[in-house]
Amino acid sequence: MKTDKAAALEMARSLIGAKWRHLGRKPWAIDCIGIVIVSLKAGGVFMQDRTDYGREPWNDGLEHDLHLHFGDPLPIDERQSGDIVLMKDEMQPAPGHVGIITEIDSVIHSYSQTGVVEHGIDDEWLRRMVCVYRPDWSAD
């Protein structure tokens, strides 16, 4: 199946404004990994969904699952549009948040304080970004 990064990014942008909801997969209520799963599916990239994770995703294998789906991570300075970015809040013991790089300097994610947003990557957000995972946008 041919993949379509533009369709995935269009889906992600269509979710802007949705409320954050733990385990959400609906256009009006979605969490950070939900955006990734729903958007990748719209672009023809399969990622197995899990709904058995708690509010501390680092304990439930988020980073492990990303590695299984996409292979080895890439450094954040190699990010490209369509990459999945893994992030760590300074209050978390390990990375526990994801988003989709839309342009080299912007990201879409669902955050409990704001819901789904797209914003620029400033120094503060760059410090939170650990690595990126690259879906295979060239699959046939």
C-alpha cells in the first residue's frame, strides 16, 4: 500500500482544537499517541493501537513500542516533516509524550493543559524533545 505523508499531516491538523482525553481516539477528544495512530492510519502507515496504558506512559512501554514500530530512533536535529517526536517533561522520569513534526520547526500534539495544538519549536520545546522515529513514507 502506498503511504501518503500529506494525508497523515492533514488528519493531524484536522484534530487541532480537540480536547485532550486519556486513551481518546475521537476527533473531539484524543491523547498524544491517539493523534499519532489516527494520523498515521490516514496516511497508510499501520501502528498497532494499545489502550492498556496508564497516565504514566513511560511505565507502559511507549518508547519500546515506538522502537518496535519504527526501528532505531534518530537524533532530534535530523527531524523531518512526518516524523514522530518523543518528548520528556522535566518532571517526568522518562520520555512519556509524543507528537508529529509538521515542519522542521513545528509540531502537533495533544497536551493535557491545551488539547490538540500546533506550534513552533522554540528552545524550551527543543529541550523536551528526545529523538524522532521515522515512519516509512515510501512503502508500496
